[in-house]
Amino acid sequence: MKRATWSAHEDAEQHGFSRALLEGALPRESYAAMVAQHYFAYAALEEVGRSLAADPVAGRVVHPELFRVPALERDLTALYGADWRERIAPTAPTRAYTERIERTAEDPAGYVAHHYTRYLGDLSGGQFIRRVAERAYGLDQRGGTAFYDFSALGSLPRFKARYRAQLDALELELDAAAREHVVDETRLAYRLNMAVLADLGASFAADAAV
Ligand code: HEM
């Protein structure tokens, strides 16, 4: 999976918004706006995940210990205040992304692609973002960077190795068309994520220019 989609990852990583984020150069409001958009994406991912928990394909990757919505709620309370629900809304690219995720309720192999793209990313590059954000904005896992805190999983390298093994096993069971579908859907998931970041980056650049 990684081999088939890594060039899409490089685009995501090189993105202006991601670079500013990694350099700790992003204003706190832009970080908060990203967390808010994550909230809508994970609400969709986890709602569909619950509905597919018993599915023979998608059920293999659904791990309730990964669920991020409770952590995102804590982060949003820290970043926006107790009334955060009234203060955030999905952007157009986030709506396109969540609609695509919702469609995978009928497409379990496609759901696996979306699951992989987000959670493996959070368990990998996300851990760098966490350190930068904690330093840049003075946040911690009690509120602000709880999203990146996966201590409930125990060892992250061990969890990731197990997750990859589960994906590899699944791959062997799928026919060629289904395998191709998962790879295509993963590339699409990267593009949808990039569109969300590009849009956030455009408003950040517009603010910076004022
Ligand atoms: C802020 C910029 C980013 C950085 C610095 C970054 C960095 C990394 C690093 C270092 C890894 C581990 C590679 C390895 O295990 O050898 C990784 C893996 C991954 N990242 Fe990112 N990443 C970024 C953005 C993203 C975005 C936007 C997505 C998609 C939403 C994403 C999805 C993934 C996935 C799915 C993996 C797992 C690949 C695999 O091992 O199969 N990353 N990232």
C-alpha cells in the first residue's frame, strides 16, 4: 500500500500548509481551523467505521481504540472554548471529503483506504506535528494535541506493524480489481485531504497578506 501511494504522500507533505505547520510557522488560528476540519472528517470516518465493524473486509481495520472524536472534542474545547460547536463549520473541501467517506458505508474496501490514509498518517507524521504544535502553541494532550495522543494503543511501532500485517493479509484475499480499487481510493483520499489543506492554506495566506 505504501509503495503504491507514497508519491501522493510526498505531495501532501510538501504542501505549503503542511510545511508551515511543520516549521511551527502556522498561526494558532490556522492550527485550530485544521483541528476543526479534522473533527468533521473523523466524525464521518468513525460513524461509518461503527456501521462496518462486523464487515469481513472493513471490520479488520476498525479499532475503537483509534477513535479520535473524543480527543478532538477536547482539543476543540481548548482551542475555541466550550461553545466550539457553534464556532466551527465544515469547509467545501471538507464536505466533499466527508461525503466520499460516507459513501464507503456501501464500499467496505474503499473504507479501508480512507481508514489507512488518516490513521496511519496520524500514527506516523502526526507524531512530528504533535511535537511542533505543543512547542509552537503551548498545548498538550489534555487539550489541543489530544488528537495525536495514542498512548492507549501502547507501542506505536508495534501497532503499526500489526496494522500493516492486517492490510497485507487483506490484500492477498482481494482480487486484482478490488486491490486496484483500494489503491485508487487511497490516492483519492490523499487528494481530498490536500484539498482541505490547500483551502485552509489559502485563507491563512490571505490573512497573512492583510
Ligand atoms: C505534515 C506533513 C507530513 C509529514 C511530515 C509526514 C510524515 C510522515 C512520515 C515520516 C511517515 C512515516 C514513513 C515510514 O513509516 O517510513 C508518514 C507516514 C504516513 N503518512 Fe504522512 N506526513 C505528512 C502528511 C500526511 C498527510 C497530509 C497524509 C494524508 C492525509 C499522510 C498520510 C500518511 C500515511 C497513510 C502514512 C503511512 C504510510 C505507510 O507506512 O504505509 N501524511 N508520514
